Amino acid sequence: MSNTEWIEINRDALTGDLETRVQALLGEAFPEGSSTNGDYYAFHGVPDRILIAREARQVVGHLAVYRRQVKMGDEVLEIGMIGAVAVAPDHRRRGHCRLLLQRAHDDLRARSIPFSILFAFEPRVYLSSGYRLMQNETHFLDVDGAWKTFVYRGSMFAELTERPWPDRMLELAGGVV
Ligand SMILES: CC(C)(COP(=O)(O)OP(=O)(O)OC[C@H]1O[C@@H](n2cnc3c(N)ncnc32)[C@H](O)[C@@H]1OP(=O)(O)O)[C@@H](O)C(=O)NCCC(=O)NCCS
């Protein structure tokens, strides 16, 4: 933990050995959905910011921050959407995920973005970072190309400012990550 280096980078700047190691971590964590020529981002969309935890040359943690214009009720607003959260198996349960989320939230707050959302496999992981399960219906583009509306299982929100999460339908204007 003491030797962890935290990197914040844009997709364009992620190249070479660091990129190879990031793609390997993502391929291992998400074997079902990572290959478009081994480029996780080509498949899931290019994030606005990429957060990486590194120890020596080993990439031990990764998180992708997307900023998305959504509609909630009549209001158009920009929110953060977190994806590709992965920690190397031998580095789990040491708070890396929590620290990556904290940095992502700082980044979003600096842009006055009031909410962050994510779609969790294991919602329990995100409770201590302030996420709660959504009760809202979400309108989103599914992987099968169809637009769907339902309370997405594992969808969670975090309030980053004073503003409470609106109890309105969330129109995602795209897919989930
Ligand atoms: C999920 C994952 C990112 C967690 O990373 P991590 O660095 O081990 O998480 P942290 O150590 O920061 O733990 C955060 C919290 O989640 C809890 N937690 C971690 N893994 C958990 C698990 N598998 N089941 C239940 N709770 C878990 C921790 O106890 C901690 O709780 P606390 O803050 O209330 O004490 C990591 O296990 C992983 O990469 N899994 C495979 C990929 C994946 O499923 N990604 C998530 C996509 S939604």
C-alpha cells in the first residue's frame, strides 16, 4: 500500500507498457467483454478519465470515469459514470477500489458534477464509498441494440455535493458501462 502510485490519465496518453498492463488487468477481470483486438476501451467506449494504481511496474488497480449528459425528468444534467473497476487478485481487500473511487469523486466534484452512478456486480463493495441502490427506472441502450426501461439491477448512485439524487426516470442517452 505504501508504494502505491496513483496515475490519472487520458486514453490518448495511455500507451506502451502501461497500456499493455492495463489491458491485461481488464482482460483478466472482465474476460467476457474485453476483446476488440484486446482493447477494452474500443468495446466499451473511451472514458473521459482513466485512474490507475501502480506498484513498481505492476498495474494493480483501474477505474474508468465517463461524463455523460443525461436527462432526469425535464432536466438535462451532466453526471459521472464509473466503469471498469478492477483490482488485481493479489491486491484485493486493501482499499484500492475505495481509494480509486475517492479520486474519481474528487475529479467529478472539481467539475461541479453532483452525482456519480455505476452498475455493480457486487453492490456491497460500493456502500462505504457512498453509493446506494437506485429506485429510479433507467432508460438505456442495451447491448442487443434495443432501448429498454427498468430499474437496472445493481444500478447505484452517489451524491457528491449537497444536492439530493432526483427521484425521476434516468434517461441515459446511451449504454451502461
Ligand atoms: C470488486 C473489486 C474492484 C474490489 O476491489 P478491492 O480493492 O478489493 O476493494 P476494497 O478493498 O477497496 O474494498 C471496498 C469495500 O468492498 C468490500 N469488498 C471487497 N471485495 C468484496 C467482495 N468480493 N464481496 C463483498 N465485499 C467486498 C470490502 O470489504 C470493502 O468494504 P468496506 O469499505 O465496507 O470495509 C475487486 O474485487 C475486483 O477487481 N473484482 C473483479 C472485477 C469486478 O468485479 N469489478 C467490479 C465491476 S462492478
